[in-house]
Amino acid sequence: MKNLLLLTVLFSLAGSFSLNAQVDTFQFDTDEQQQRFRRLSDELRCPMCQNTNLTGSSGGVAEDLRREVHRMIMDGFTNAAIEQFMFDRYGDFIFYRPRLRAETVFLWFGPIIFLLFGAWMAYGITRKARIIDIEESDLDSSQQQRLQDLLDKK
């Protein structure tokens, strides 16, 4: 009974440590401001955490950026102005969906270009293989006789 009680207490304590994460609480004047903050925090990538948005990151840089986004929203900046500020500071990396510009064309269209190139190469290979099969299957009578002689020797 004591062991069961001890185990229950240990598991309860272990569970409470994982729930003790840092949560930022920001005060907003309107629900619209809070929704803008959440949307921007979800769309902006943490520069330190590589593949985590500002909402999901517990890093110090993400915390600072969330504070900065909150300040800019409260100061009346538009979403476009906030995104431009982040772009000027961190470049295209800050966005999960980089802007379509000359420098990012390959990011947007590279996969489809590789897919089309691969399809073109596969078509060329199968077409060439089909032509070779057709050429090899047509044996004239002298070649058929030579083949039969070779097979008879075995």
C-alpha cells in the first residue's frame, strides 16, 4: 500500500514538472488585436528554433519577438508593417511562407521544376527503352538460324 501511494505521488510530481512551461500573457484592448497577435505569432518562425513558430517556441529570441509584436500591435502598426519590420531584421527566413520575389522564385517553383524535369527524363528513358526493345525483337532469318544453332549446341 505504501509503495502504491509513493508511486502515485512520484508520478504526480513528474507530471507537474512537464506542465510548468513559461506562458506569456499579454493584455489587449480588443479581441481583434489579440487575434492579430495570434495569427502573426503563428505565421512567424523563431530564428533560433529553426522550425518552430513564435507561439510554440520557448526560446529567448521568440519571447523577445512576441513582446515586440505585442508592442507594435498596441502602437497601431498594421500587419504589413510588422511583417516588413521582421523581414528587414531577419530576412525571408522569418516567414513560413516566404514572399514571392526574385530571390525566392526557386523556393516557390523549384519543386515543380524538378518534378517536370524528372517526368521528362523518365519519358525519355522509357521511350528509348521501347525503341531498343522493338529493334532487338526483329531478327532476320539468318540471325534466327544462328540463334537456333547456338541453342542446339547446348
